[in-house]
Amino acid sequence: MSFKIAFIGAGSLGFTRRLVADILTVPEFRNIRISFTDINSKNLEMVAKRCQKDINSNGLKIKIEQTTNRRQALKDAKYVVNVVRIGGLEGFATDVDIPLKYGVDQCVGDTLCAGGIMYGQRGIAAILDFCKDIREVCAPDCLLLNYANPNAMMTWAANMYGKVRTLGLCHGVQGGHWMISQVIELLVNKDKGAKKGKKGYETVTAKDVDIICAGINHQTWYISIKYKGKDWTGRMLEGFELHPEFSKTEKVRIDMIKRFGYFSTESNGHLSEYVAWYRKRENEIKDWIDMSSWINGETGGYLRVCTEGRNWIETDLPKWMNEPAMKYTAKDRSVEHGSHIIESLETGRTYRGHFNIVNNGCITNLPDDAIIEVPCYSDRNGISIPKVGDLPLGCAAVCNSSISVQRLSVEAAASGNDTLLRQAMMMDPLVGAVCNPPEIWQMTDEMLVAGAKWLPQYKSAIAEARKRLSKGNLIPTRSGYKGAARLEVKVSAKK
């Protein structure tokens, strides 16, 4: 087979390399074309060189096409993979640090809350430009696979305003699926009285457990969990509370099971900032998080890890460039959906996964225009979407709250309407729990001005925001506040 796959934001060092390796495990794809584009020519060169080394080591004759000219990279592509982070770490820092001055303490800030909303404003402005290029220079009916966050907002904008067929892809469902298998293993052996390493102990893997997950990206609910024909959904609270590790690291997710009855896909830190209850009081935040890993709720945890990753690149890059080549074998293939979707569409092999798609009646008690995450099947006939029906009412309520924020954010970003942007901030559960309306207005002014270089749609609104901020007599904020649980950034991976 010969067709072209283009990567936008290919300078993402680890992720691009992983996705290319996954794609090239497919035997029929040994003659495809791959193009990389990025605005950072230095990173683009490094990643292309590293991936080319892997390709050569696996005996393939594919030559990566690399260019900072996006239209050239996209020309004739049948599939486009979007892995950009608009604003880089500079923009990311403002998403975390400015809200923190107003008491909005985020762990990640890339999906919802103040950080996710502003990240979406930057990303949507860019993805609509990508879509224009895709419509004009890519192969007819090109499929855009969006990995960039905020995934639902970006996918929503690309489908509705970009007029490009787009799937949003994430690995949150797979991560939670693995955790559920560990919990079921604990419960099965507890029921049997079997101990690990002893006769009769039963091992459970994710492949043994059938799930149906439905909701919105990063707020998807495991509404059916079956192992050996038995439904284990109702025992998740018991299992997670008994688990020696998860009982400590997943306090927010466990409390959500207690209150809503179902396990949710996203990590403790992510989930804690999407709802109103766990990060609104500084003195209570540490009660809900765990500091053994950033993903469990550390203030600005993902920003710290990304910053350390950049520092590591600058100090330890030669080691990364010279590490052993990735092996393009089935056993080394990751759980990321992208390669499996392309394989199924091209070869006809059926693949089942959870994708982010336009609802259109799949989940009947969520809005039709929303981007939902549900089980899908792909094969040579395209993407097939079974009807899920109603989510449990409480789960739907949580999702609908977030969808309202997403819709306002997408409309704001597409139109440059800063009133809608401010309303999105007001409607966000955590921002609304912490800030009053004047504080939200001022915080939004600060975030618009800080992100001006990435927000062309807000040119006039930013000028007005600058005037207001320069007048003085501002609401006092906690400038320099580090948050309830922030760790220092390490200079390098060795320190």
C-alpha cells in the first residue's frame, strides 16, 4: 500500500516517535509516505533524524519528508495526525500561573478549567488554519486524527468550523481499563481466598475484561465492566478502596464512584480540576491528592514534568539520539488508537476502540452537537458507532456541565467573542467555585494579554484588556503564590 500520513507538531519528541513506530508495525505499510512539519525547526530536525534512524534499523526504505512549510507537508496526505501544543511551555505556564493568583489551583490545566479554556483558544485558532490547508491540499476526504488537548474542544472546532472529518484520540480509557483489571484481580482472589504466588491465584489482564465506556473526553464513565460473563461494575468502589495503591492515589476517583456510582477514566489530578468540589479550598486539596506522582494531583504537576522534559532534552539529548532503535513488532506496539484506525480503514481488519466523535444521538441525554467518547468500530467501511442510549443521570449531569463550558469556549475561539470566553470561565465548575465574577473578568483580561501572540482572533479584545489592566485599582491577587502542593522543577533528569 502507498499513501501519505502527515504529522503536524512532529517536533514532539517522544510521542511522534511512538506513533510512527506503531504505524510501521503494520506489514502492508512498508511503502507509505510520512511527512513531518513543525514551527520549531530544531526539534523537527531532531525528531526526524531519530525516527529515520529507527526506520533504517528496521530495514525499511521509507524516507521521512520534513519541512516547516505546513502546506507542503500536508499535500496529498490521506491522514493527518495533529500533536501540537500551541504556545509551548511559555503559554502553558500562563495557563497554570495566572489562575493560581486567583486561587484556582490546577494539576494539569489542559482540558477544562481556566487553563484548559485558554489552551483551547490558542489551539482552535491554529486547528482552523490546519483545516483550511487540509481542505485545500490534502487528498479528498482526508481524515484528521487529533491528539491535541483540549481534545473535545479541538475536535469540536475541526468538525464544526473546520469542515474536516476529525476523530479525537486519547489513551485515558485504556489506562483506566488496566486499573480495572487490577481491581478485579484483587476482588476475584479475595473472594476465593487465594494469595499471590500461591496455587489457585487468578491473574486478570485488561484483555480479559470487556468494558463499555461512555461520556466526554477525560470524563468518560465505565458503565459496563464484565469479566467471565459477570458484571463487576457495582463492585468498583469496594475494589478501589481495598487496593493497596489505588486507595491512596485515586481518592478523587473513588469519591466520584461513591457519589455517582461509576468509575471515571481520567487520573486523580485531571479529574480533581474538572469538577467543583476537590480543589476549591486550599487547606483541603492535600486531603484529595497524592504526591507520589504528578498525575495524582500535584499543583502544576504536568507543567513541572514537561519543563523538566525540556531541560532533559537540552542536557541529555545525545543519549536519546543514540539509544537503541525501536523495534517495529506487534508485541512492541502501543495502545494508542491511531495506527489501529488507519490499519483497519486500509486493510479491512476490524478494530474496536473508544473514539471522540460528534454525538448525533449516540448518547441520548447529551447534546447532539457535543463531542463524546464512546465505543466505535472501524474497518474498510469506515467508522461505525453503536447507539449507547442514556448515561446514568448523575454522570450525564457532570458531563453536561462540562459540555456547556466546551460549547462556549469553542464558539468564543471560533468567533473571537471575548464575552463568550468570559462566560465559559464563569460556567467552569472549579473557576466558579473559587472566583466571583469581577475576579473572573480580571483573570480573563490577564490571560488574554499574556497569550496575545497566539490569539489573533482577540486582537481588539486584548487591546481593551490592556487598557483596563493599565489603569490600576485592580482586585488584589496572590502574586507569587505557589499553590497548595507544588514541587520545584528539577534542572535535569539526573538531579
